[in-house]
Amino acid sequence: MRGALAVLEAAPGTDLSTASDADLGALVTVETSLRRIVERHAALTTGEVSRRSRPELGLSGFAQRAGHRTVEEFLKVETGISGRDAAATVRVGVLATSSGVLGDAVRDGRVSVAAADAIHAGLGAPTDTLPAEVLEQASDRLCDEADALDPDRLHRRAREVRDELDEAGIADRERARRAARSLRLVRQPDGMTRIVWLLDPESAAIVTTVYDRATSPRRGGPRFVDPAAREKAARVADDERTTEQLASDAFTELLRQSGTSDHDVLVGGDEPAVRILVAASSLTSGDGHGTLDSGEAVSLTTVHRLACAGGTVSIILDSAGQVLDMGREQRFYTRHQRRALVARDGGCMWPGCDRTPSWTEAHHTRRWSDGGRTDLADGILLCRHHHLRLHDEGWTISRRAGRYWLEPPPGSGKTGALLHTKSRAVRELLRA
């Protein structure tokens, strides 16, 4: 500590313009070390305050005797931090003073408070199939990796480890992330409106595709050989608007046109797609999972659902991971076929759903991997919500005598239903 203070005392005051590169680098190192020490002690202090303010102590608790209802409220008043920061401080304080690998690692200075919090959040809680002992071993392993990773990368790494240890729980974590999605409009006093949009990984893959198409040339995107594409990229790069303004205008125009135009109007021409890598052996065996471009693991249920509408491309790799062959795309429904499905179904065919055709995806009643064909008779329109529910919960759709039946998951006790077209014209023709 005395050595660190000596470096700080030798620094040329607040004017660092005269400091050498070596001194500047030394200052960064010392300040980082001091910050970690302060954060560790602050976490330990907060952890002890939390222990002395346990709910069962009632009004005799530390925070309560100081006139505060909770530890978070105590921190907000005494330190001036926000409610969110206070909650985070209490969380890491409890973690730092807990028994176990992460608590010991923080107290010993083996990892920073932020690193321990990232590991804890990324690994998640134990379950019946993943006991606490296994998570403790994983925490110890991740502590060894912490020095080489910043907290954000360490959090992603911890989530990867969780998926490796608990592959069966990937579908549950997918559902939890999807349930957390939200979009909120905040009207500001100055007349502007702010959108707070929290996206699950699958939705983010679609939105990111459009965002990248609108802003990629500005953000150092790929070089274009085609003259027309190169000219378009140059226009975007030279546009006087900021990158944020370009993105805002692109999404606003996309929404403005969506009610009156077809899919050709979408930025870039093709519909945004969710790309997933999955081993062919997983598709046939039913074991394993897929991976989004972002690195998020997704269940095979999600893989099959997205393949219904998006198609598949086979890529053959050698033992070193090099691509040997890239097969032709197996697309299930062409635009002409989709128009036929729209005319026949008139919207989402799920009972009670009123989503129009523009909200639907083409579901293949028999999967391509199971020998399904690209026939109109084997296709049916479902909105994304019900398409997801069908795959996620194990519902199936069968065809009998030209009619479609929604079949419940085996053993669920739920009742199936005959599906009826939402197209008024088709209903009138059938009655005629």
C-alpha cells in the first residue's frame, strides 16, 4: 500500500500532460489496484450491514435502528447512490460475505467484486439436476479465468459454462429470457419520446440484422465489389446524419411502410433471418442444442421452430473445423406458396387467435428432418407466439380428410381442436 501511495504522491497533480508514458501506465495500475481494494472492503462492509439488518431482527436491525426500512434505503440516504446501484451493492455485499468459493475469492482478493458478481449471475442458481457442488467447482474454474476477462466477457463465459453443465435447462432459460422482453415508450417533457426496448436473443437477431443493414457502411462494414452496392454504401457513409439518426430513420420508415407494403420493402430486400448453427447429429438424435450468431445457446425445439419458416443450409466440416462443402438451401415455403397459404388460412389458425397473415409464419406439420415435404397440404399459418407455444409445449398438428387438427401434448390432459380457416372468402365457399 505504501508503494502505491508513493506512486500517487509522485504524480504531477491533476495536470498529467507532463507525465511520462511509464508513469501514466503505473498510475493506471495503482489506481486499479486501489479501486479493487476499496470495492472489496465496501462489499464486505455492506455484507455485514445486511447481516445485521436481517428481516427477522425487526426494528432492532442495524439499518432499521438508523431510521431506514431496508439496507438499500440506508445506502441511498447515506451515500447518495441510486436505488438500482444500492440494490447491486447489497447483492455483491451478500455475495462477498457468503460462504463458498466466490465469497472466499473476494475476501482473499483472488477476484474483484465485479468479477465475482459476473460469475454468480452467469452461472445462476442450482437446480435438482445441477447441484450446488457442481456450480462451486465451476465457480472455482471461472475464478482462474477471471484475470484474462473483463466482467462482461466473464459473465458470457459463465453462461456458456452453465449451458455446458445444464444442457437440459437451455429451453427453460430461453423461456425466461423471452418472458423478460419488453418495449416501453417514455414521453419526455421536451416533446421527445424515448423507447426502452429489451430484446430476447432471438428477437435481437432479427432487429440486429435490420440495424446492421442500415448502418453497416458507417460502422466499418464489409467492402462491396458490386458497383451498385458500393455506391449505396458510399451514400450511407457520406450521409450527414449521425449513425444513431440513420438507425432511427430506418426503423421509423420500416414501421411506416409495414402496413401498406410487401416484404420487398424491407431494408436490404430479404426478410431478416435468425441464423442458428446446429450439428446434423443433434437433429437426428434429439440430443444437443443450437447456437445463435450471438453465441447464445438455444434448444432443439427452437431450432425446429425456426427451421419451419426459415429453411436450412447444410455445411459439412472436416475434423479441423474447415468447411468442406456447403449444400443447397432447403427452403420450405416460397413466396408463391405462402400466398396460397394466406388465401387458404386467412391468418393464424390457432383457435381464438385473430392475428392477420402479416403476423404469421408458415409451420411445417411434418419436419423436414423427419421426411416432411414442401407441400401446401403440409403447411399451416401460425403467428409467432402460437408457433413458439406449439413447439415449446409439444403440441402437434395433424391432417385428416383434408382438415387440420390441433393435437395436445401427450399426457397433458389438454383438449385438442379442429382448426378453422380465418378467411371469410374460403368459409363462404365451403358453405356454398
